[in-house]
Amino acid sequence: MKVATGLATGREALPSLAREAVAQAMRKADLEIANSVLLFLTSEFARDPASALRAAAGAASCMDVMGCSAPGIFTEENWVVDGPAAAAMVFGGDMRLMPANHPAPDQSLLALAAPNGINLNWLTKPGVRFGGVSGDATGQGPFSVWQHGKGAPGGHCEAMLEGFQGAIAASHGVRVLSKPRPVTAAQGYDLVFLDGKPALESLQRAYDARRGAFNDLLPMHRLMLGIADSPESALHGDYRLAALVCGNEAERSVTVTTRLEPGQLVFWLLREPDAAQRDLKATVTRLQGELAAPPEFGLLFSCLGRGPYFYNGVDRDLELMQKLLPDMPLIGFYGNGEIASVNGVNEMLQYSAVLGLFHHI
């Protein structure tokens, strides 16, 4: 198998970290020349990644280096946040990352973007996109995205994975608190009435019913709104997430981070670690069932709000992947958003993990 990863950490954001990460991966894959390199650097490199990209290209004897900066990165061996680090995955043999010049509508595309490089025109072009959004711990920048060993001009890039079969899905990691109900009134970002009832009362009842408490204080930072096309899609996890901004006592409404329209099906959700673990385990099992052979490597794009900060200083998602698929090369980062197809539409997700499992064909 000509795919492997490397991870290097240090006290300073030096090009040698990128060189060492790639060199580790090259040794593991028994390669002298790589076809392509997927390189993720921590946000300390974001202002000027050029020298690190040159170092990575030199170690791989290959100019096809794709990736981005992020507040945290990981491989199957370990994760790093709050410190300079480089993670690399190299591809050899007849496997490579190919330019996505004219993809078919059903072509899977690895997609990386800076927050200011995301637009609907790009997301809705032909192709099934999956990946993550570059960023830092503040969610403000600087951001860096690169392809072919240099900065991506539009703030985003994408590639086809040649030589692989893959299965991809988003794991939302939330506990469902209510059944999907239609929006009966909304004003801008305010959900006013849900199935004919004041939205804030609906949320409070759903939370109290699952918590076994009455009028318990709502943890707005952990509550979410699910938006589904049908009850069946909600049941299968094919829905979008919207964060809650606040509850409005006077109007009994709830302000969310997306505009809603009457008739849309929505439901209340709670972010919690145990639910996230169950959902990720189910996602891995489902993806394995979609593949014709055992997965040989994986790509995982996780929200910064779901990584070690969510699990009290330990990345339980990565630990679960190590347990379920031991020694499988895996690379990814914690970012400011995730990209995945939901019901056939490329979407920007929040607080989710997008996982792709692949094997050689």
C-alpha cells in the first residue's frame, strides 16, 4: 500500500517540520518519489507557508502538495493543538490527487477552503464535495489553502482521488430531542412558531423531557437545530445543523444562525460526547459496509468545537478510529466548518465530523 502518514511537532513554525512529516510518511510507504502529498500545517504557518511547502515538496520529490492551515491537526498516531506541527499523507504507485477540471456530477472531490473562499457558486458546481474549512482558534484568520505547492488563488481548492474507491459521510454527533416538526412562522433568523407552538416553549419542553427536569436552564451553546428534507432523511442523519444564538423570552422565539422558511422540517438536538461517539461508530460501520474491500486509509475533517476541547482534553473521536481501524493511515484537521453532501446538495456543516474511508482499486 503506497499511502502513509507522518506527524512532526516543534517549538517554532519551521520548514523542517513539514520536511520531517513528509520524510516519515515516505519511509513508511517505502517511496523515493511521491505522486501527491496532502499536507496540513497548524495556524502558526498560516501567514507565510511558502517555505514549508517547498520543504515538503523537496522531501517528496514532488510538487503536487495540497492542503491548508488549521488550529489543530492529526494522524492516526496523535493529534496536536496550540503548537507548531505538520501532518502529511503521501500517495504513490498509481494513486494520486488529480486536478478536478471537469468533474462529473457524481465525482467525489476532496475540497478545502478558507472561510473567505467559500461561495455557493463553487459549492454547487458539479461534483460531490467533502472536506473542511481552514482557520485558527479565533475563527478570524489568517487562513491559508494551497494546491500544487502554492497558494490557492480563490481561497479554495479541490481534487479527485485517482486509484481509490471511497465512502464518505458526515457524523453530526448529537442527541435527538424531538421529532421533525414544520416551521409555521419565522422572521429572518428568528424561529417564531414550530408546529403551531412558540418555538422557545417547544425547545424547553423537548429539553426538559429528555433531561427529566422541569424548566432547567437551557445550555444554548450545546443545543442545535436540525433541518431535514423529510422525516426519513432526518432518521438517516441526512440533515443540516444550525446553532442557536439565543432564546427571546418576550416573543417566545429562538434566534438561529440560518434563515428558515415556513414548511421546513426542523427538530431540536443536543451536543454531547456520548452521542458523538455512538454516531461516529455507526458512521464507520456504515461506510465499511459501502466499500467493496476493507479501508486502507481515511480522511477525517472535524470541527474545532468537537475535538479535544469537546472531550475534556482528549480526542475521543481519534481514539475510537484507532480502536475500530487500528494502524490504518488517517489524516485530518480541526477546522472552522466541514463540507459534505447532504441529500445530494453540497453543504457547509457545523460541529460535525466528515469521514471518508478509501481502498485501492
